[in-house]
Amino acid sequence: MSGGAAQARTSLWRSRGVLALVGVTALGFASYCLTLASLPTYAVTGGASESTAGVVTAVLLVVTMVVQTAVPALTTRFGAGPVLAVGLLALGLPAPFYALDDGIGWICALSVVRGAGFGILTVLGATLATRVAPPERRGESLGVYGLAIAIPNMLAVPAGVALVLAGHVGWLSWLAASPLLGLLFLPMLMRSLRGGEESGTPGRAGAAVRAAAAPSVVLFVVTTAGGGLVTFLPIERPDGRLATVALLLWGLFGAVTRWRAGVLADRLGSALLLPVALAVSAVGLALTGVGLWTGSGWVLLGAALFGAGYGAAQNLTLLRAFARAGEGGTTAASATWNASFDAGTACGALLLGLAFGAVGLPWTFVLVAASLAATLPLARVAARPVPVRA
């Protein structure tokens, strides 16, 4: 029996570095997911109009994207550990103060600080996921990292909505301080990393950004749809039951496919998997829109299918971004990918609100599903291997 074969059968879940990354990631994203869909609903209960509720999410994510562009330079100067510690503090410390006021201005002010912390967490979390496992198991490692995001997404998004609709904003606010607990895992994570800090030139970083562009644009379209779903489905169905169950199914199927898509990609490649994931997303969102006209069963089926495509597309586009950027370009590629993720989520929360007000949510979902289908040719391009050149 070869050493390589034995290593291939060793579960990544036995690695201290992987477990530490899971702890930091899950606690950080639990905070983000608890507030993602619930804060717009909280703002509406405080008097904000339904069409402007998405501003809360947009503010957080605009700040997130601005900070993401600075993370590679900050990491080069100060190191990944100190920068990530600051990010966890910024994301967790302001959260309890949401309970003090439901005004949209106050919510947005706190979200500015949390958005900066979230920007740091997203870039460094994805980058460090490539350094806690052997290179030949990168897809699997990114799948575990994705699972650490997807489980909070599955549980915390509907839980946050349910807490706000039940009037338990205080509980929501204190639970959203969870990134502070992530600081406990940080020393073990930093001791477990393979390789040294990246110190690429601006030209190398620029080449990595260009190489990661195609998969990042595909991701942008997918997360635009996801941002619209989590923001407006609870507002469209304010009794809470249908929206909560639909978001739970969306998160559950997204968790499973984001986890397992990386393992499949290591074995089969992403040339076929990425377009299939996009097609499943389109069908699922269209069914969700139709279900809002015809019955709740179709809404739940559509949310499950959309979650499956959404989760797989996240893993596969990140894997393609790293592969196209090459070694040494992972932080820049991660910043590009994460900026696209958050830009899409923000657009889904803000721009889809305009469509929601104009044509209603069912037609909005159907039209966005058509845009997902129209992105299939780009998904095929993004799945091609293109070596990066400085």
C-alpha cells in the first residue's frame, strides 16, 4: 500500500488545521447569516418601506467589497493572523447593538463596521482553505470550507427571520456576536498552514484577478438571484412559515452540494459540473416564482433545487478561480471571487427590490431565472483551464 493511497483515505476532518478553519468560518458566517435576511425585515417593522429594505444588505455588502480589495495588501503587510483577528472583532462586536434601535439609519451604521469585518473573513477564509490541505485535495478542502459556510446558511438564515418575526431581536443581536468565539480557534489555524505568506507583485495580482474574472462573473449572477430570494421571500410571505421552510430547504441543499461538489471536481473536473449547477439554479428559481402563483409545494421544490445549484456553483467557481489564477495568486483571486459574491448579493437585495415593486416577486424570480440560463455559455468558458501570466 502506497503512502499516497493512505493519505488519500485520511479524512480531512482529522486535521487540526481544517477543524480550526471550520470553527473560525462557521462562527463568523453564523453572524452574517443570522442578519442577512432578518435585518431587512427588522427595518420594515421599524417603518422602512418594503422597496427600500434591501438598502440594509446593500450597505453592508458595499463596505464588504471595498475592504475585500484591500485585504491582499493588508495581509502582505501585517500577516494573515492579525488581519483575520481584526476582521472577527469588527464582525462580532457591533452586533448586540442592533437591539437598541430598529431605525434603518442605525442598522446601516452598525452594518458598515460589520461589513468591513466580513470582507476580511471572506477573503482570508477562502485563501486559508487552500493552505490547510495537500494541493491535490484542494477541491475537497474547499468543499469542507464551503460546508462550514453552508450549515450556518442553512440554519441561521431562517432562524434569524423567525426570531425577528417573533419579536426576539435581542436574542438575534447577541447570537450574531458569535465571531468573537472564533478568535479561540485562530492560533491553531495559523500554526497549521502549509507554505508561507503570499508576497506577489502588483502585476502578478492583476493577472490573477483577470484570470479569476470569468468564474467570478458567473458567481455574480448566481448570488444576485440568491440575494433576492433571502431578502424578499420573507417580505412576500410575512406569516413566516413558508419563507422559513423554503429558506431552510435552500440552505440544506446548498450545504450538501457545496460540500460534495469539491470532491466530484477533484475527480471529474468542472467542465460539465459548473454548467449543470447553473442550469439547476435557473430551473429552481423559476419554479419558486411559479410556485408563488400556484402553491407552496412548488415554492419549496424550487427553493430546494435552487439551493442545490447555488451551493455547487459557489464551490466550483471558487475552485476555477484559484486554478486559473495559479499558485501565488490565491489571495487576489479570493478577493475577486468574494467581491463578486457580495456584489451579487447586494444587487439581489437592492435592484431586485425595484423589480419587486414594479412587477411583483413571482415575475422577478422568473426573469432572474432567465438571466441564469443566459449565463450558461460563460459558465462553459469559466470551466476551461487558462494559465495565468504575470
